[in-house]
Amino acid sequence: MKRRLPSLRRIVVKVGSGLIAESGRGPDPTRIGRLAADLAAVIARPLEVALVSSGAIAAGTARLGLRVRPRTIPEKQAAAAAGQAALMWHYEQAFLPHGRQVAQVLLTQEDISHRARYLNARNTLLTLLGYGVLPIINENDTVAVEEIKVGDNDNLAALVAYLVEADLLVLLSDTDGLYTGDPNQDPTAERIDTVEAITPEMERLAGARGPLGTGGMVTKLQAAQKAMAAGIPMVIADGRRAGVLDAVLDGEPVGTYFEPRGDRLTARKRWIAFAIAPQGMLEVDAGARRALVEGGKSLLPSGVVKVEGEFSAGDAVGLRDPEGREFARGIVNYDAREVATLRGARTRDIERLLGYRALDEVIHRDDLVIL
């Protein structure tokens, strides 16, 4: 049976370095040429497409004549700097026969978590798409250090899908989807066609060795969680298969389809939920959790049980239930010291406890996202 995809106007495609580069030899013009032909056919449907592409460090490793992949941050940054130009040159050459222009966009986690920079990046990408240009996006490895790294291009692709309000996210991989086990070791393992919810068992399988190995399926499931919660469907498909993108867009049952949950979050709530790194954690009691999840209420001081981390008013924090599970994120109206002072208190006591009263809510419902 064909899948029922939503009406598609704009998609994000992510491709790993293994699909476009050879180990030790850098970008492969033949592989990139095939990808360009597939993407050009998708754009001609017509659809707007943003491409998240790995491969800069692999290209730089080859260009610098290094025998092994760089290990230290300065070596990786140098390889990325040398490789980004080479990678973009290959993409430009590959899209020329199709009459398509490309543009490079480099992002860090800081660009996404800072609201003004997030909006600037969004406007840049949407303007490029409006001009009919294919944005090719990668993490800015030349400057990124651990504190400002997204960390992998699967999760970056999910963040880009939020940025451009994509209708579909496609992760092209060297595997044809998520399996019920390791197909190399379990002959009964079957490809899962559709995922409605990511279970602990799936996460366990993703962390196993083999084709579902760490850094492969683990980050893809993380990206799927983000996309599904934001109302964006996602597909993991075999990027080595000719015409796989056309098959995905035609609803053919290829790869694994991750079905979105509920209504799409607004752009601001997607930013709160997934683009900002939480600076702290608030534990709330069962009554507060029920009021937030089932009643659509704001978080009041009386529901706060414990405060963890150092954060300021306006920062993002996570909310944890009495069982230790994070179930929501939001923008806090008071700093960590003030929330600790207010925990368990009534709203009428805020001014007495703090000496002033800004707002009744620790987190207002408009700034809260249930995960």
C-alpha cells in the first residue's frame, strides 16, 4: 500500500558523507552527480528542497593529504575549512547540467538557539528557496566547539526542517530503514515500515553494534523524535538505491516512515522545544504535571518541587515529573535562585518572598511545550 503523505510544498533531504565520498579519496563526482540528478527531478515536480550534506571533513582530509581522519578539534576545523570549498565545487559542477544554482549555509547550535539568529537563518533559507536556489547546509565545523555544536547532521537536518517549516524530512542512509533486529545476526529481522511512536526497545536496538550502530541509527531516531513531535513526517531510506527520492515522494513503501504526532507546533514552540538547549531542570509534582498536560495550564510556583541548574529569566528549562521523566520545556520568567525561593509558594506570596512581583507564572502556557 502507498503511504498517505501530507501535501508537499517543501522538503529537507539529508545525505551522509558515506553516500557522496570515498574513504581517503574525498568527494566522488559520480555519486554526487547521481544525487544531483535525483534532487533536480524532485525540484522539477515542483518542490522546494533544502539539502543537509555531510562530507566537508572527508573532503578536507583528502585535500590535505592526511592518511587518517583528523582527531583533534583544530585538525577537524582545518580539514573542514579546506573541504567545504572542495565539496561546494563538486555540488556546483553536478547541478550545472540541470540549470540549478546552489548556495552554502553553515550553522552552529548557537545560530539556532539564539532567537534573533534563528530568525535570520530562517529568513536566509526561505529567501534562497524563493529564488529557486538549492541551499546546501552543514554544521560550521571550522568554528564549532563542543559548547556550540549540534553534533551530527541527522539532528541538524531536523532543526533545519523546523527552520524552513518543511512538510517532510528524508534521511538518506546506507541502510534501508529501521529493523526489528540486527539483520546481519538475526535472519528473522524485518524492516519496520511505519513507526507511530519510538519505543525503548527501538532505542535499545539503535544502540547496538552492526548496521544499527551508534552514530548511525541512534542519531536518526533522535531526529525522528524531534520531527514527529513537531508534526513533520520523516523517512529513512537507502540513498544507494536509484530513484529512491521519487519513490519516497510517490508514497511507495520504501525505507521506514515515521508518522508525525498531532497538530504541528507553531514556529516559536518548535524553537522552544528543540532549538534551545535547556539551561536547567524543574521537578514538578503530580498535580502540576496533570494541570500542564491535561488542563493546558501555566506552571505556578506552587507546583515546583526542585530546581536544578543555573539559569536566568528568559532561559529555556526542562520540566520533570516525580518519576524523573522530562515531559515539557519552556521559557522561565524568573532566575534559578528566585524559582528556588518561590517553590511551593502561592502566587499571592511572590512579592513578599522576592520583594517584587513580575508575573504570577514561573512558565506561562504560551511559552510551554509538552513533549
